[in-house]
Amino acid sequence: MMLATTHPHDFTNKEIQIIELIKKGLSSKEIADQLFISENTVRRHRQNIAWKAGTSGKSSFRKFIKNFPPANWT
């Protein structure tokens, strides 16, 4: 499995915020409550993050989240 190389500027500030909250173990509902957005909006951000990261499936998405941010981001 090869993850796409993304640049930090490929993600919006909101997406990076959501990545960090996912990394802390929060559910979509918890993230929505904390950010005062709908759970559907969180799901859409998750889909966009997965697409931008080049992941397919839950396993590769979890691996991306676990390793965020990549060491080559400066």
C-alpha cells in the first residue's frame, strides 16, 4: 500500500484540526460537538482527508492518521 505524498497546504485548517481530534480518539459525534458543526460535516471532512491522503479503506486511513504529520512536512 502506497500512501500519496501530500503537502500540508493540501489540507484545510479545519481538516488538520479534525485529523488531530481523530488522532486523539474522538468520534465523529464528539468532534462535531466540540467544533460546533454537524456530524455529517465531520464525515465529509473525513472523506476529503482520506481522498487527499490517498487512502482506501479504514486500515490505510488509520495508518495515515497515526503517522500524521509525516516527517517530511516542513
